[in-house]
Amino acid sequence: MSGLQAHVVIVAGAGPAGLAATAALSKAGHEVIILNRDIKFGGLAEYGIFPSKLKLRGGLKKQYWELLQQKNVHYLGNVTIGKGKDLTVEEVCGLGASAVVFTIGAQGTKAIGVEGDSAQGVFHAKDVVYHFNRLPGFGDRPFDMGKHVAVIGAGDVMVDIAHWLTRYKKVERVTAIVRRGPVERKYNPKEIRSVCASMDLDGIKAEFVRIKDRLAKVGQNPDEVLKAFTDEFTKCEPAVSETKMGFRFLASPKRILVDGNNRVRGLEMEDNRLDPKGQDTVAVGLKEYYEFSCDSVVFAVGDKVDETVGLPYKSGLFTTNPNKTGNDPDDALFQAYDESTGQVIDGVFLAGWARKASEGLVGVAKRDGDWCAEVVERYLGAKGKRGDVKIVLDRLHMRLQQRQSRPVNVNGLRALDVAERSFSGKTDCIGEFKFSANQDMLKYIEQKSV
Ligand SMILES: Cc1cc2nc3c(=O)[nH]c(=O)nc-3n(C[C@H](O)[C@H](O)[C@H](O)COP(=O)(O)OP(=O)(O)OC[C@H]3O[C@@H](n4cnc5c(N)ncnc54)[C@H](O)[C@@H]3O)c2cc1C
């Protein structure tokens, strides 16, 4: 397919989903323009995945660099889409591309909805993760965690936060607060290796004694559950701090307790029991409350999409077409849909965490991007008129100039890469040097790139 015959597709977001869609669509010969909020590509592969996972991060980075070298891939970082941002959704859709794919992830924060959640020492997991991965806007912000941190959640993100707290912050104690029981834990057994050397085994045994009758009532044998739970503490990464980690099960935070300076001093917790629900269980509050002391609280309970972007939104998600098409993958699942008009938004698609917030690992987001590209290909196949990438790019640059935006292309990324490598002796706690402010990055980029 020559450049003039190809369709032009805009992909908003350069995380694993957007870059997978870009790879498939560019391979099919289309011209792909990527617009990304962050200067750097990668999304949570750059700013979410734990810094010490060097092999995973390095492999993805290499693959993404290769993609961005393709002639028919046009990268522009530092371009945020949304009301009052560099471009609105309507402006992006009006640039003349044949299709626009939104893969902007789940950038919203789930409302915690408990009294006291604005106290000092209450954090959202995503902000903490962005902080230790040095995302601009978060990297240099102070995150005063105190000595005893309660992390609400039982998934991989809870483990990542605990990992950072034990290995780098070296706090005294981390307690994972879990609504249901140990059987219902959600983290991957491999992930717990990063913190299992810090486990307070006596404390965990005592916690099992506290909840054993409630486990037995739903047919869970407490001894067997304890064994299965602690058997996963193998191949532990060596401990590098005195931090102790424990668990508090069958517990729902109801209120954040604060001191006279509005600083967290604890949680009011409700005890839960488990009730069977089909093959699963459900937590039921016992209306028995107690105080749990801690200095800070991190909510690691998943994210929602950013409803302020300007895409149709409902209940934490951007809305997609509810009417099945029967194709495989089903086109409807990826088509943006406006419930107020009952219409599909022609040529606008969603993939990755922008389609299903907080769903799965990089592989799942990549597969979603691949599937979305198949759906977009079908759409483009039925669309006669093709676009001219030069015209779309000219319009885009004109708009960005009007807004005094400072987009960063692949040459700029190369200059940034060189600059960051030259600082590699000055690594901070995360093991690689990263500028944590856009201004610093832009200084190097605009000096060195053409
Ligand atoms: C703490 C944490 C740890 C994880 N660890 C692992 C792991 O170890 N292994 C693993 O396989 N998976 C891991 N994951 C999951 C993995 O990161 C996600 O599955 C994946 O990154 C989702 O990809 P995405 O492209 O949908 O979204 P994202 O990765 O979030 O990418 C979204 C992109 O959109 C851009 N963007 C956002 N808003 C806008 C906007 N308004 N305008 C323009 N661009 C925008 C962002 O700059 C970003 O580049 C982890 C996730 C988290 C949160």
C-alpha cells in the first residue's frame, strides 16, 4: 500500500494497547499518528510496572523503539487530549483521519467514599506508583508514608506498593487490608516473592486464629488455607530492610481516623464474615467495629477512566456499543457509543484499559490493541475515501502551534534518551535515571533534537 492510498489512523495513547494497535495497523500499510499525554511512550509499561522488572521493561522498550522508527508511524508525545488541554476529542476527530482509536488507559481515580479520605496520609495506589516510577507531576511530590502503612487491596498493585515500602521506603510495617479472606487473594503467587522475606509469620498465624471460625463456616479449612497461603512464600527476594509485612482479613475500612493536624492515625474497621455465593464468596459486614492504628493508607482497589476527557462515559467506563455485531472479535465491543443519541460514534474506537479499566496485564492490553486493529481494519475496508497523512499532520501541527503546545517527536525522544543515559551515574532509588519534570525533559529535547 503506498502512502497516498493508505488510510490515516490516529491512535491516542502510547501504552501497550495503543502501541499494539499501531503495530498492526502500520504493518497493514496504514499511516498511524500517535498522540500521547506523556513525553515518553509506554504508558504503565514505563510508569506502572515495578522498576526492578528490568527484563520485562527492557523487552517492551526495545520493541516500542523499533515500532516508532517505522516510516508510517508518526509519534507526538506531550500532547494531552481533553477539555482545555492540547486538543479536544472533537478536534482530534476532526483532523481528517479515517479512524481514531482511544487507548488512553484508566486515568481516573475511584472515589474512596469513606469519611476522612482527604486527610494527610491517604493515597491512591496509582499516584504512589506514578511517584516511584517518576512520572512528571508525581516524581518530585513528597509521599510521606509514616511508619505503619495500611494498603487496602489484595491484588498485584497492593504487592507492588508493599514492595516499594519494604525495599525503598523501609517503613516499619505494612499491612494489607483485605475485605474477604486469604482464599480470595488476587495477587499472582510469583509477585509475592518480592516481599515474602519480610513476612511477619507469627502475626499471620495469629490473624488466621482470629478468623478461623469464619473460614470454616464457608467450608474453608483454616489449616489448609494457611499452608497454601504461606507455601507461596518461596524463592523470596532477600530482605533489605527491617520492615514487617502482615495481613488483616475480613476487614472493611469505614472511616479514616485523624489526629488534630488532620493526619491519619488509624482506620475504623468493620469485621466481615464470608457468605457463599455460587462457587465464590461474598463479604458481609458484621456491624462490629474496631480501631486499627496506622500512619497512612493507600487504596489499591483499581481505577476508572477519566470522565473529563470528553468521551461518552458511564459508571467508570467509556461507553461502547451495546449491540452485538457477531464478528470475531466483536466490533461492537470496541466502538465508542453515545447513549444519549443511541448512536455509534462513527470511526471512533476504544481499546486496552480505556475500554476495560484495570483489566489484566500487558499481554491482555496488547491483545486488546490487536483485536481493536482487526475491527478498525474491517471498518477501513468498508470505507472508500482514504486520507493524506501530510494534510492531517499539517492540520495537527497548526492546532498545536495555536495552543502553544510543545509536542515531542521521535527525534526528541532520542535526544532525551541520550541525555538520561548521560546521567546514569546519578540513579535514584529506582535504579535508573529519569527526569521527573516535563520542563527538564523539554530543555534537553529542544536543545538537542531537530
Ligand atoms: C502498578 C501497576 C503495576 C503493573 N505491573 C505489571 C507487570 O508487572 N506486568 C504486566 O504485564 N503488567 C503490569 N501492569 C498492567 C499493565 O501496565 C497494563 O495492563 C497496561 O499498561 C495497560 O495498557 P494501556 O495501553 O491500556 O494503558 P496505559 O498503559 O495506561 O497507557 C495509556 C497511555 O495513554 C496516555 N494518555 C493518558 N491520558 C491521555 C490523554 N488524555 N490524552 C493523550 N494520551 C493520554 C498515557 O500517556 C499512556 O501513554 C501493571 C499495572 C499497574 C497499575
